[in-house]
Amino acid sequence: GGGKWLALHGTNSILVFTEEGLVDTPDDRPDVMEMLGTQFKAHPPIEPFPVEVVNRDHELTRGIEDFEVVDELYLSNTTAPIDTLMQTTFEGEATGFVAADWEKTSVPILYTRDIGKGRIVYNTLGHCRGHYDLPGMVDFYPHKEMCAWNYDVYYDLLRRSIAWAMKDD
């Protein structure tokens, strides 16, 4: 066995909407979250945040400088060992989530994880919502949200991640 998995924004999230109107993130698939290395818990409002490249020698990040991006910042619990390649720091509130209050913490943005004979790369950036992406909630969402998809560095990371995932080690 073995192989590689390219995980993108949303892969580590299970959402449940509570009667109180909050978003909860139950631990319904601990096997999947352990495999991925993180489990989504909340996000603050979409806004700009800095991304720091912490491993400049990795093939996925070599030559990429620190940057700022407007996106949904995924606040997660780490469920297994990961190798963080890019990160940011967050402290504050994720309004609307059960896990709303966050002390200052490092937040992985791009990371790899070795699991058995396999490997995962997870890019937490990439929130996107079109006008018709919320069926059952609203018929028409008025504002398209492209977030990281508006940045050249995001496409560069996607291309590198696809090439990494396709390459035999």
C-alpha cells in the first residue's frame, strides 16, 4: 500500500447546526481526522491574515515568500503528528461556533503528514462560494467568495501539490 493524498480546504470538517444556532464540529470520524492529522473546529470571519513559510527548503514551499491572503482561517485541533510548512497565528473569537474562544495559537496552513507507507499534503486555504452553493439554506447567495482563489500564490501551491502527489517517491 501507500500513496499520496492531496487534501484541500474543507476536507477535515464535519459540521452540525445546533438548535441554538451555533455550528458544532462533532468527533464523528476520529479515524479520518487522525489520518488527516487535524480536525476543523471553527473559523473567524473571512478577513486578511499573514501566512508565514516556516519550511523554506521543502519542494512545496521552496522560493515562496511569506504573504497575506483573504480567506477562511481554519482553526483545528491537531490529531496526529504533522509537518507544518506554512502557518499563521490566531487569537480571538470565531463567532457562531461552539468552539468560539481561541487563545493565541499557531495555525497550520499547509502541512504534510506521513501515515504508514502513505503521505498527505493538506492546504487549508481555498474557501469559495458561488451564488447557488447553499441549496436548502438560501436560493441565492448575493456575494461570490473567491478568497485564496484570487491569489497567484494559491495556484502555485496547487500546482506544486498536484505534482508532489503524482510523483513516486
